[in-house]
Amino acid sequence: MILVAVGEFPPPLLERLSRRTRLPLGPARVDPAVAFDTARAQYDSTRLLAELKARYEGEVVGAASLDLYIPVLTYVFGEAEMPGRAALFSIHRLREEFYGLPPDQALLEERALRELWHEVGHLWGLAHCPDAACVMSASYSLAQVDSKSDQFCPACRARLGPARPQGTRPAAGSQPA
């Protein structure tokens, strides 16, 4: 599995997420222009998933700072095939500045980490979890993103089975990848 920038994603944040998740950075970045919807002034996340799959072999996670949507929702924090090999998350609505507040890079990184792991969980076949603290709990609002942890709960870890990471995280704020 690799982590790649989709559009102009902040390089320092991408590098920190790569270190914390132990996901290697992929080559180049993906141009999101093919997924821009002029009527909505947003990017179609499903089209971006298709672009990621077309460009990269194996599992890939796209990191974007774009305003994403799917047709039935006003916005999404991310999307993933479930199960599959392409996932995508965005920091656009995770930024404090989006809500008129001063920037908070540490908070943005924590939110991005949660959404990255959430989409990876879908990629590995996990559905939304009823445990509000689990990284796989649904995130339809920023409050929900902030209320969950960056960890899979014991039930979700058990569902991952022996082919996926188990046990405790190797470093603060990360899970085995």
C-alpha cells in the first residue's frame, strides 16, 4: 500500500502521515482535474478513486486537500472501495480555517490520521462500526471525526483477520501497516 498526493497536498503533512502510518509515499501526484464538477465546484471522489486505480497497481491511498463529494451527499471526508485497492481522504473540511477559525496544524494532522485509517479500514473490508470511539465509526460531521480515536476497536481488529495488522500500534498515533 502506498500514500500519494492528489492535487496540491501539503508535503510536510504528507510526510508526517507517511511516517506515522508507515505507508510509503508513492511516485508523483495525481491531477484531480478529471474529477472537477463545475456545477458543484467540488471534486467527485468516485472519479478520483478510478483515477488512482488507473495510475497505480496494488493498494493506494490518495491524500487530497480538495472539497470532495458523492452525488447523494453534500460532501465527504473520504471514500474507499470496500473491499478494494483504492481509497481517498481529504483535509479540506478538516481544517479549522474552513470554519473561520485560526489554523491548528496539530489538530489537522490528528483529524487527517483518523480519516486516513478510516478509509484504509473500508479498503480492507470493514463497514462502519457502532463503537463511537473506533476509527471505523461513521464521520458525517467534524464533531464525529473529533470524537473518535485513530484506532480500530477490538471487534474491528478481529474482523481484519490474520492477513491484516493486529495488536497494538508501533508508535504513538499510528497503527501497523
